[in-house]
Amino acid sequence: MHFTSENRLDDGVLERAFTLGEIPGTLWTPGSGPAPLVLMSHNNGLPKADPRFVARARYTASRGYAVATIDAAGCGDRPRSAADEQVRAELRRALQAGEPTDEIFESFIGPLVENAAPEWLTTLDAVLGLPGISGRVGYSGGWTALGIRLAVAEPRIAAAGFFAGGFVPRAQREEARQVTIPLLFLLQWDDEGNPRQRALDLFDAFGSKEKTLHANLGGHTGTPGFELEDGCRFLDRHLK
């Protein structure tokens, strides 16, 4: 892991950009340690520098967590293959035409998860090797399909917060039954891109004995600010 820049924020949080081979990422650490680690994913179409995402990461770090994120292959600012661009174009066309998009999403998101998960696990190993970061790990993010795969594959992940705002492929909907860690699941009741019943079915499918659903009125980007604080309290219960 090679750190390429660092910035000390007013609240003492240290923000550092890094590269890990071809993987670009950012690590936020609190002013005092040791700190549990939170893997924080962004929607696969957004860069890790998205302002709303960065604000969430900085806030979580200020609450005493090390927060790591990456742009996985084909995501964020990383180069996209010609095949990826073709699928994205087909998706935009179908959305504009009001046509069904599930199968397009299935063919696109499924391979993204398969390619991204190993890079996130490589990042996890590298970050846990740094001083001042403890071995308890949480996951928080809008990329629920990736979070499901990581929660099943990585026993060091002890708790997860998911956002029901993105497409979850069939493979991950099946894997959800294998997820047994404590969960906090956020749902925007009027999310225009995510059918409510599908989100409720996914919540029901999780195998966790402790799982909590927070549902709020509003569209995809209308999650209330207090959910960020509630999410940190959830992490406090399970990682500290």
C-alpha cells in the first residue's frame, strides 16, 4: 500500500489517498486509536470522491473509526471496458424508453460484484496490516450486492449497514440467506429505482437473527441525515 497524499481535517481525522497495485482508494483515520475498521462502499457508478460519500466517511471517522474505500475495477473513476460502456448505454436507452431493465442490470451488476469482491478483500488485508487499526470490521454502503458477497466470504466482517437503493442480482439475493451478522437496512419508501417489495423481500431473506429495518419517506437521495448518526450507533454496538 502506497500513500500518495494526506490531509489533516479540522476534527483531527487524517484523510489519505493510496494505491494498492492498480487499486486507488482513500483511508480516513481518527485522531486517536486504535480504531475498528469500516469498509465503506459507494454506488458502483459514483467515484469515491463524491461529496456526499466523502462527508459520510469523514463523519464516521470522526466517531472513532478507520474508514476505507476503493474504486474497484470498472467502478468510479477507473477505466471501463468497451463491454461495460455498451451495457451502460443499453441501460440508459431502456430507462429512457420505459422498458424493463432487470436483465440488463443482472448482466452488468453480477460481473461487477465478482470482479470487485477480491479487490475489496485485498484492501481489507492491507489496511488491517497498518498500525492503529483493530481487527473488528464493519461494512457500510450503498452497494448492497457487494456487501452481501463480502459478508458471506469474509468472517472478519462483524456487522453491516446496507442501503436498499441499488439492484441486487439473483446470486446475491440467494447469498443473503447465508448472511448471519447483525444488519441495519435502510429503505427509502418512495425510491423510484428500487421496488419497495423487492427490498422488503431481501430484508426478509437475510439469515441474521439481529436485523433492523429503517424505512423513511422520500426518494432515492432523500435519506434523512439522522440515519448517519443512527448508523454509527449501530456500529458502536457491534465493533467497539
